[in-house]
Amino acid sequence: MDTSYNCVICLKKLDMEEGVLTPCGHRYHSECFFKWIYKKKTCPLCRKDLIAPSEDQDMLDELRRQIEWESSIYSTLRNNTSSLERNIVIKTQFLKKLEEEVTLKRRQLQTIQEKYRDFIVNSQRKNRRRRGLLL
């Protein structure tokens, strides 16, 4: 009875007594099998999972995804904060200019009010003098 067949990975002759036997009953050259399992984690022939994902690995993967997501949010918030700080500086400068304009306009209004009061006072004096002359 022939105890050899071909390795399905490299297609070279494989003795039934050598190599790696998987839990699903398939045999491969050791070198071929370990190259395969490093990349795929399944049996090359039937695709049965040979290395079940561990809970620790699943947790690590989930933590990595969460860290990437939080890093993305942090980066976005940091960029938004920088942008908001620049806008605050711009708005503060604009507000300062407006305050200066308001101060200037108040002074101008006070000057106008003083001139108007002087005009009214002078008009009343002139009216009293005319009345005094006319009476």
C-alpha cells in the first residue's frame, strides 16, 4: 500500500509519516504548513479554522479600533480648538476696533451736544434781547 501523496500547498510528494497532521486530518510538509498558517490561520484544503482567535486578541483588536477612533476624535477636536482660538483672536481684535469707534462716536456726539446747548443758550439770549428791545 502506498503511504505517500502530494502536499496540496507545494504539490510535491509527501510521505504519510512525515510533515504536519492537522486536527481535520490533512497532512502537509512542515515548512509549507507553517508558511501557510502564518498568513491564513485555516487548513489549506478544507479551510477549517486551525487557530481560533483568542479572546485576548479580540480584545486587543477592539482596543486598537477604539484607540484609533478616539485619536481621530482628539485630532479633530484639537484642530477645531486651534481654529476656534484663531477666530477668537480675530473677533477680539474686531471688537477692540468697534469699541474704539464707539468711543470716538461718543466724543463726537458729546461735542455736537455741547455745540447744540451753546446754540440754544445763545438763541435764548438773543430772543430775550430782542424782546427787551421790542417791548
